[in-house]
Amino acid sequence: MSGFDDIAEFTHDIETIFDLVRGGEIAVTKELVNLSLSARDQIKVMLDASEGGKPADDLESKGIISAFRELLPYSSETSDLSEESSEEALSDKSKETVVTYRIRFRPTADIFKNGTNPIFLLKKIREFGSCDIIAQTDAVPLLEDFSPEICYTYWDIILSTSEGINAIRDVFIFVEGDCDINIDVIDDEGGLEDSESVYKRLGQILIEHHDLSYDDLMKGLISQKRIGDTLVDEKVVDRGVVESALAEQEHVRQIRKRRYETALASTIRVPAEKLDTLVDMVGELVTLRARFIQEISLEDKSEEDNSKLVSISEELDRLTEDLRDITMSIRMLPIGTTFSMFRRLVRDLSNELKKEIAMTTEGGDTELDKTVIERLNDPLVHIIRNCIDHGIESPKIREASGKPSQGTVCLSAEHSGADVLIRISDDGAGIDTEVIRTKAVGMGVIAPDAELSESEIFSQIFAPGFSTSEEVTDISGRGVGMDVVKRSIESLRGSIEIASKKGSGTTITLKLPLTLAIIDGFLVKIGEGYFVLPLSSVKECVKLSREDMTKARRRNMINLRGKIILFADLREVFEVEGESPDTERVVITQAKNRSVAFGVDSVIGQHQTVIKTLSKVYKDVKGISGATILGDGTVALILDVTQLVQFVE
């Protein structure tokens, strides 16, 4: 229909194989999966060629089809099976409107003499969809008058199908002149009634069938019996036509019930642009709420007016938070969809490197903002490639070290407060800290006599141009990648950590925010400017006198309850002019597994922060990840704690 004749021909034999697999006649093997993936790639090439891309290689297509045909247990009837499989696939994929028809099929008495068996026609009708067939035998005579060459039976058929009325008529096309065929539409999907609503009364159906007159129906209704039994007892109609009407009534009721239940469970697909617009509007509402709350806090209003406004503000606050939470949940998607995309990558790389690797996933139902998921794909690809190339050993080496020949790469996700933790683990050789240190010293990244912790040594992997590979391959060795991965994760306001044990494997943990649109922030003031720290990174606040702050600035550290903590005065970091207050505040934050203290002039408190991206002019400013608008219209800068820690170290 669409004109992709080459693709249709290519998939013909592939569908035959899949049909046999579904029927249990062919087992799913590694060879079959490899061929299926190759076929998928070839179909993609064919589609690209139809849009002006490079033409598909016919020899490649023939080779794939030939390999598929070798998997067939027999060669005969292949074409028929393919056609049958295609028809089933088309039937399964049909999403057209389902319509319920009433069909009365009354063949002529001498239909058998033409070599026609009505049963075959009824079987064909059954293939169209949900079907009830009732045989009417009121014309069958006694045995002494019975002739096997005469057809005494006719049939009532109730059919629900997505096929059109012309397709139904085509079934009877060769006997149309020898039969009385009536086809009526009795129900469609134009409306959605309650599943328990009555379709039609029995008497109404019988009148529509022309099996009963209105006067005879009125006579039957005088009795207290059920209308069907009454009409049969009065010999107004035959028992068979009553059963046919009852079957029609029940059939339509069940069809409507299923349709009603499906509608209740259905979802609505909304374009991403509309969701983004909705999120922006919610952000504006949050800003307006902050402005409203600020206005009612002014002291020039009477106590009565103020109490009314406070009541309104509390209701507005509740509704805004509910709307915000619902809107944010709409943008959430399960990360399992992204995880499943990497199975092909693991399979192809393991075949290319001649390694045996299995991929497992955990926490696939963990939800994350769709924007974060979209930007997470490339970093995950590079990390998984490194796990397979550098981490997992060859089968012989693994067996020699007492490990199973098949290695494992595991992707897992879990919620951790306002963040999501994504872990990529392997059971490979792990990371040799001495090799990393030697390489870093050779590159001049660290001094030969530098004393570094294990985590600090692992962090050298993220240095630009760093690689431990002795040779450059198609997969790795150029030293390009992990530094880009780190920048990508930090651009999402996330962090990346490495944990490894030599000989046991490596785990890379990505810590990412649930959403990039609205966060809970901690508002502080420095001079005349306002700044917001992500609330999830703030541990506590303490006061320091001018004397203690002077010591802290001179030493770049403070003593907090006997624990030495790295300190940075944000007034100095951002070169804010003016005198600092007599008593300053210190905000203790958690970043990169360590506590860092930042000096500020004053603390305002928790603030629901709508994130606004900065202009490209400011994209390289260190320590700033965005901005937000306060209730009075003032702009506050959102601080990137991770970058600030690197800046002050």
C-alpha cells in the first residue's frame, strides 16, 4: 500500500520464521537473534534509501534471506506460510473501528447441488473477529421427509469486526445469487455507553429480524412469563430465533462492556511541546505566588484585611504546590525504556571483542524527567563501552582467574531523596590505581610525590585526553570521552563517582536531579545580591563572628565541632563590593562526598525555585547553573555547588 515493495519482499521469509518460532516449531538461538538484528539494520537502510539515502545492497539482502531460509525445518509451503503470517500480522496490527453486524445467511434449498458447503463460509466469517453463529432448524422436516441433497438450515450471525461490510459480502460473492443474505449494522464505536446499559429488548430485536409482528408481541406481553418463553409457548416464533435474538443481545452487551473498560484504562498522548509550555506556566504561577505572599506580609494593612489575605494565600499555596507536583509527574518517564536500548550495544560490542557479556537491569520503573533521560543517552553509551572494553576480560582470562566465562554489566536506578542514582557496574578486572597514577604523572596532571586518596586517583580518569589503552581501536584508546561524560552529567546538575576494586569490578554512580524545571532552594544574600543553593546539598547553617570569619578566610577552613571543613567566602569568590556584616552566616554543603562551608552575609531560608536558563553569553561562568525570579522581580543566581567546590579547592 505504501509502495515499499522491496521491504515487503525482504520481510516475506522473515515473517515465516517468526511465525514458526511463535508456534514452537523453531527454537530461538543466538544465530536467529543475530540474523534478526541484521535484518532490522537492513530494513533501516532500505527506508533511508527511499528518502534519498545510500541504496541498499541487494547482495546483502539476499544473503540475509538465504541464511533465514536455512533455518526452516522444511522448504515446501513456505510461500503459503509467509502469506498466512502476513495476514495474521496485519490482523493483529489493525486499529480500525470495530463494528458489530447482524447477518442472516439463508441459502437456497439446492445449494449443495452447486458443490458449495455453507460451513466453509461460516468458518471464513469467524476469522474476521468476535462471532456468534446460531443455526435455525425450524424448517428441518421429519426423518421420513428428509433429503440429504437439500439444505433446510439457515443461520443468524452476530459479528464484531474491524473489516468493512464489503469484506463480509466478498465471503458470499460466489453464492450471492443462490442465497438470501441480509447484513445490518447494529452497533459501532461512535458512542461510549455504560457497560451495563441494555442494548435492545428481546421483542425489539425479533421485530427487526422480521420474525415477529408488533401485534404478536403485544399478545405475548400480556403473560407474566419471560417474553422469549411466552412467544415460544404461544408458537408465535420458533425457539431457534429466540436464542438467536438472545445471543445478539448478549454479544453486543459484552462488546460494549469491553469497550467501556478499555476506555476507562486508556491514556492520552500529549506532544512534548505542550508539556513544556505547561511547565513554564506553572513556573510563572510559582513566581506569582511568591510575589503575592511577599505583598501580604507588608505592615500597612489592617489586621482584618491581613487575615483574609493570609487565608487566601494559604489556599493559593496549597493549590500551586499540588499543580506543580502533578505537572512534574506528567514529565516523568520510567528509565527502563532507556536501559533496554543498550542491550543491542552490549551484544554487538561483545561479539566484536569476542567476549561473553550479559546485561542485567534493576529499577527500570524508576521515573526521571524526560529532559534528563534524553540527555543521558550519550554518557551512558560511553560508560558502557568502557565497561565492555576495559572492564570485562576475555573468557580465557576470566576462567583462569576463577570467574565464569560470561561477564556481566548491570544498569540500576533508584530514588535517593530529590535525586536519582544510576549505577553502571561490571564484574571485570577493576581499576588499578597504580596504573592510573603512573599515567597521570606522565601526563603532568599530578605531581610524582602527591598524596592522593583512592577517590582522587579515580577522578583522574575524567582528565581530558586520559586513557590507559596501549593502542587506539574503534571503541576506545583516544582519551576522548570520560571528560565529556563528566561535563554532560554536571550540565544536568548531577555528579559522577567511581568505586572499584582490582580484580572484582567497577561501579560508576551518576547522581541526577529528578527534574530540571523546579527545585527546592535555599535563598541567601551577599551584599545586595541574592543567591540560591539547591536545598538537597545544604546540611546546616552556623553563625560566625567577624573575628572567626577573618581566621576562616585566612586559613580557607573552619573548625566545626572539632572537624576541619574546607571554607570559601562567597563574597570574595564573586568579588562583591562593600563591607561584610558583623555577624556572618556559614552554609555547610555536601558535594563530592565531602563537606564544604560557604560564607554568606545572611540567610533568608527555603525558597521554591523556578529555574531559568542563562543566556549563551554566560554559559562559561563557573559556579552558576541558572537563575530564578523572586517575588519582587529581583533576579537570584542559582549556585552550582559541585563547580564551586572545584573552584575553591
